[in-house]
Amino acid sequence: MSRLSRFAPLTGVVFALLGFAGFAISKANSLSSTASGSQVIGFYAAHHAGQTTSDILLTVGFAMFLIFAGSVRDRLRQGDHREPFGAIALVAAGVLTAGALAFFSVDFALASGYGQLTPDAAQALNLLAFRLVLPACAGALVFGVAAGLAVIRSAIVPRWLGVIAIVIGLVGMSPLLAVALMALYAWTLVVAVILVARAGALSDSRAPALESQVA
């Protein structure tokens, strides 16, 4: 295993840390889908810096999530795993990322252009941001179930993490999508650390065998 492949799952740690930071900075939960246009403009006038920062952090985080999903797929293809659900999880990660970025993009547009919006336009964009959730829900569902089954079948990490992934996916298809995303951050953090640790242990165990063969 190359050094790049060994440490690629650490992008999951970056994803989690940026996600936690982005959600901590964001004040979007103080708005509702029924807010008036003047309320939306007033909110973004007061919090535009924090919202743009949050959107950027979350966007970069999901870019890291795609790399993490690719590294998991790569790990599943190594050895005797050949796990087909890894490919499904990778595609679903792309769908989840696209859905999440759709929301971040609308929020970023409001935060950076609130001064140029009429109340009606601001209200419409705010409603769109709150209702444009189905792509992310679908991606979360398929990623959670596919990644969970891949983990259970391959045991590249403890199988109980596969069960948790399936639960996260099912919750992601409900109105509790935000809760599912927070759980996904935590799950990814744990899985990333375990994958890197196991890769290190595997490399250390193979080193003496390689040295004996050379000798």
C-alpha cells in the first residue's frame, strides 16, 4: 500500500472537523422557511460574514468527503474484499455532496447578495434553501445503506460501524436530515482514524516478512 493510499482516509477527519466548524458558525437555524422577505434580508445583513464563512468551510469539507469515499472504495478493492457496495457508496457520496452544495450555494447567494435582492426574491430563495433537500436525502440514504453493508460484509472497520451507517442513512431520508449529517461527521471521523490505524498496523506486520525475503 502506498503512503498516499494509507493516509487518504484522513480526508474524512478534515471533512468532520470542517463540518463541525461550519455548523457551529452558521446561524441559519434561526431562520424558518416561512420568514418574510424583510426578515431574510435583515438576517443576512446581520450574519452575512458568518454565513459565507460557514458555506465555504462546509463546501470544502464535502470536497474532502468525496476523496474520503474514494479512499474507502479503494480500501474495499484491496485484498480479498472486492466489495461491490463500495462503488454504490461512492456514487451516493457524489449525490449527497451535490445536494448539500445546492443548499450551501443558495445560502451563499443570500449571504453575499442580500443587498441586491428584493424582499420577494429573498423570500423565494430562503424557501428554496429550506425545501431543496431531496437530493441530499437520497444521497444520505443510499450512502448510509451501501457503506453500512460494505462494512458489515468486509469488516474493514468494526461491523457495528456498518450498522450505525445504515441507521444514519435511514434517518437522512427523514425530516431529521441535519441530525443525520452531524452523525455522518462523527461516523466518518471514527472510520477514517480506524482505517489509517489498521493500514499502519498492516504495514508494520509486513515489514519483517519483506526483510526476511530480501535476506
